[in-house]
Amino acid sequence: MPGLTLPRHRLGALLAGVGLVAAGVVVQATATPAAAATPHRILFDNGHAETAGNADWVISTSQPDPLGQDSSPSAETDWTGALSSWGVALQKTGDYSLKTATSALTYGGSSATDLSNFDTLVLPEPNTLFTTAEKTAIMTFVKNGGGLFMISDHTGADRNNDGEDAVEILNDLMTNNSVDSTDPFGFSIDSLSISSDYPSAISDSSNPVLHGSFGTVTKSLIASGTTATLKPADNANVKGLLYRTGYSGNTGAFFATSTFGSGRVAFWGDSSPIDDGTGQSGNTLYDGWNDSGATNAPLALNATEWLAGGSGSSGGGGGGGSTCTSAQLLGNNGFESGSSTWTATSGVITNSSSESARTGSYYAWLDGYGSARTDTLSQPVTVPAACTTATLSFYLHVDTAETTTTTAYDTLKVQVLNSSGTVLSTLATYSNLNAASGYTQRSFSLAGYAGQTVTLKFTGTEGSTLQTSFVLDDTALNVS
């Protein structure tokens, strides 16, 4: 028989990939809501010092649910917060469900404010760095179809005096994450402090952000803010919509949009335009929302609608919109970032020389110990509702010390799970009988899970004697 004859522990392999001990974690699977109910689910972040110092970037003091303050607001004063005009305007349409996150952001968990339950995340001038896990959650959410609204402020606006401002924090999110740090959105935020300006909109009558259901955008407002530098060579979909006076093209973009995977991204260079001048007692605020020289309200509202999937979209599945962007959705799909994005039994993700990666240095090695053992490897993923093709693929190599040609003593199951851990489907079961030299690509359709967030899980189960190794590399979930 091909492959190894010694059990894994006797090979002395040093498993360099540090797997996460908690195995088999599944995510919240969300049903697509009825179109007449609340199709657009928006989460406003308030877990990163958004109310520090002189800021009050919340839609309501009732959190996570603003309806706890007033279940049927008719005026922005019915909710308390400098973003209450934004929140009330969305709530009054009847087409939005709004919540506020007050703790760490997650994706694929059981919390009511887990990102898998929302279509759009709004980051209104965060003032503390996102953790490594949070950055993975945010980027995976967007890649899988979520909308991300990033609102910055000028360089030096360190409201809580922790040494970090929104420019640094948002740039860190884009350049220092485990999902894609190679300029994924196609822009960087400039380290500037621009005192005042009224940036003008480009001429594009078909753009849904500039000409949406909430009105036409002509100008915005800078009252101490910054801009972005666009890099279309890194992401051809990046587009500047409003520019600082005297700027155009790739420099001086005050409001920009882009895409990442199946998701959408918007950037705004100042928090003053979203400030409605109200808030909690003691805050000195500026009413940029109603500034007569700008059209900030339509800009914020149209952008929210676009990020959430567009007018008439039924939302769904943590960011599923009304269109499908061809993309590969699995994070760290070749395991080269170690255990990031995946949840795995300790030692599964490794660069050990005792087996070989198909490409790169790292791979996933389940079992191979020659003793009773179960190893798991899993990752949550959202299949966008609008995508008609969704193909899971991976390369598998099996080697074994078993000599039988008839009995499957050791097995690897490939499964799709829902939020409660229930197996929705077993896509395949491999065993020691599949041992062969080299890797073989395996592929399965997941189109039936469009609009759902599910967990892909590999479970290797080994008997009490004679090792079998299940080695995986170069996974992918391609949608179109």
C-alpha cells in the first residue's frame, strides 16, 4: 500500500501550525426575511470607544435595540445619540432592522449581534484597535457578502488618548488582517487633517449612492477630516464619488466605494457629516447632517441602502445582496496563515516535513497517529443569495498503514452543518480505502445553501491501531 507505515507520533513531526482547541464551532444560520418585513439588517458598532471624548456616535442610548427607547420614532429626538437622525430615517422606512454592538465583533458565533445576522456593519469613527479575531471576523463578513461602512476622522483625533485614531485603526484593519492584507479594497486613508471644505460629487447619474431612493447627492462636508488615496491597480472596483476641492482621480477622495469578495465597502473621510448636533448632555456636537451647504443625509442613507444590497433586496445570510460577484469565499484557503480563520484540533494545521503541502508550506493533516483519535477542521461561510453557482473544492491525499482492501477502519467525513450543529449534508466520506500517492481534487456543489450561513466541517476518525493520514490543501468555495 502507498504512503506511511509508521504512526504520526512516532515520526516526531513538529506541528508548527497552532490549531484552535475548540473544534466543531458552528455559526448562526439565518433565514431570509420576508421582503415586506425588515430586509436590510444594519449593525452600528459601539464597542470601540465611539462615544469617547466629544463624540456620541450612536443611534440610540438603548442598546443593542434602539426600539427599546422608542418603538415607533417619528423625529430624531425620539432616539438619543448624534447618529439618531440617521437611525430614525432608516427606521421610518419600515425596511430596516437596526442594532448596536457594544462588545467584540464576531462572525460565526451565537450572539444576537454576531455579524452573520446582518447585511451591513457601520464603523462610525472607531477609537480603539480591532483585535486580530475581530479583524478576521470583519473581513470574512465582507468577503462573504456583507457591507462595510467605514467612517474616519482627521489624523490626531484620538478621543480616548490611547495612541490610536480612526485613520490608523481603519488602515490597520485593511493592512493587518488574516484574510487579505494586500490592499483588498484598493485604497488607503490619508494621514491628513483638513480643516474645512465642501467636497463635490462626480457626475454619474447611474450611481446608486449619488442618485438613490433617499435623494441626489451634490456635496458633502469636511469639518476637520481626511481623504483617501485610491489604488485601482489593486482593486479595479474602487471608485471615488466625492472629492476634496481641487482633487480628482486617485487622490483626494473624500467618499469612495469598493468591493471585496461578494461584499461592498464604503469610506467617508469625516464624522462631522453624520453628526446631527444632538446627543447626550455634555457633548459639544456639530450638525453636519443638516448642513445647508451639503447633502449629507442622502449620502449616508443611499450608501447604507447600497451596502445592504440595494432597493428591494431581500437581504439574507449575513450580507447576501441582490447581485452576485464572482469570488472565492474561504479565508486562509491554502492554510499559509496558520490557524487563522479555521477552527481546528491542535496540530491539524501544520508545515511538518513528515507530509507535504500541495502548494506553499502549510496544509491540514487530520489523524495519522495509529491510535483512537478524532480530528476536526471547520470554517463558517455565507453563500450569497444571488449566486447560482457555489462549488466547494479541495485537494485530498490519503496514506495509510492499513493493509485491508475491503474494510474502512479510518474515515474522513466532509459535512455541512447549521447553527445548532445539526448535519445538513454529508458531502462525502473517505477512508483508508482511498489511499493513493499524491493529491486528488474533490468538488461539490453548495448552490442549495445560497442565502445561508453554514459551517463546512472535516472530521477525521481513526481506529485504535495502524495509522491513516487525511491531508488537505488548497481549499476553495467559488461562487458566481
